[in-house]
Amino acid sequence: MSVSNLPKLGKLKQLELSDNRISGGLDVLAEKLPNLTHLNLSGNKLKDISTLEPLKKLDNLKSLDLFNCEVTNLNDYRESVFKLLPKLTYLDGYDMEDREASDSDGDLDGDGVDYEDDEEGEDEEDDEDGEEDLDEEDDDEDDEEVDGEEDDDVSGEDEEEDIGRVGAADAAADDDDDDDDDDDDDEDEEEEEGARGEKRKREADDEDDEDDD
């Protein structure tokens, strides 16, 4: 990748150009990205301190990373870079006193592009969406269970009502049978009384016949 292909982005503050084959031409950065505060050139082909001189034009540059560049093998590398760029605060994550940059200083702010952070943010959003979907599914299952219990209760009540109706019908049938039995008994008694009456009448007639003789 060549830095000459970079678009002009006047508001960009962080730029990640690690693991490319950049060996020079850094003057383009000052022309197209004048407000850079964090620049990562790790893993490139920068060999000499002189190739870093164009960075002096970046007045707001505070952090510069040159890990795995050949220039880091030079004697007095750190002292030379801080001398070349007096406004620089952190070189390869450490200040002039070898104090490590704090998280707030090392993090990219809203004007930069951190693809890893973007991916993590998307993953977190996906996880939150997944949890909401699970919660909604759990709620739906709970609603279905409640509906099922209500259906069971209604079915139980219907069965009890049916049993009650059947019991009442049986009781009514028993009452009808008892009434029929009572009617039959009454008829039998009437027939017996009629038979006894006729017998007594015949006996009386016989006695009258004997008296006539």
C-alpha cells in the first residue's frame, strides 16, 4: 500500500497502517490528514530516522507506533524520535520516561476507526438481540403453559358439569322408576280389593240361594 493513495480526510485523528510495505512518502500524511493524533506504522519498511521527518508537520501527533520496523533497531532510536518530534507523547506505547500509556490515552476516540472495536460492538449488539429473542421465546412459552392450564381447568369444569347432569338424569330416572313401582303397587292393591269384593258378593248370593231353598 502507498500512502499517496490515501484520500484527504481533514478531521481524521487516528490512522492504522500497520503491516504494509511503506518505506517513505510520509509527507502525504501531513497534506491529507493534518489533524492526526495517533498513527500506527508498525510492521512497515521504515529504516531510517530521516524517513520520519515529514511527521514534524503533524502538529497534533501525540502517539506513534513503529513496532517491527527496522528503524527500531537503531542506536538511540527512542531518543532520536522524541528529539525529532518534540510534541510526541508516546512512542510504541511508552512516553519518554518509559511509562506506559494509559487506557484513555491509548484508546481511539470517536474520530478514528478501530475495526476491532466495531466488530466487538456488533457482537455485543447481536448477543443482546439474542437474549431479547430468548426472553421473548420464554415469555411465549410461559403464556402457552398458562393457556394450557386454563384449558385444563375449563375442561375439568366441563367434565364436572357433564357428570352433574348425568347424575341428575339418573336420579330423575330413579324417581320415575319409583313412581312407576308405586303405581303398580296401587293397581295390584285395587285388583286384590276388587277380587275380594267379588268373592264376598258371590258368597252372599250363594247364601241367598240357600235361604230360598
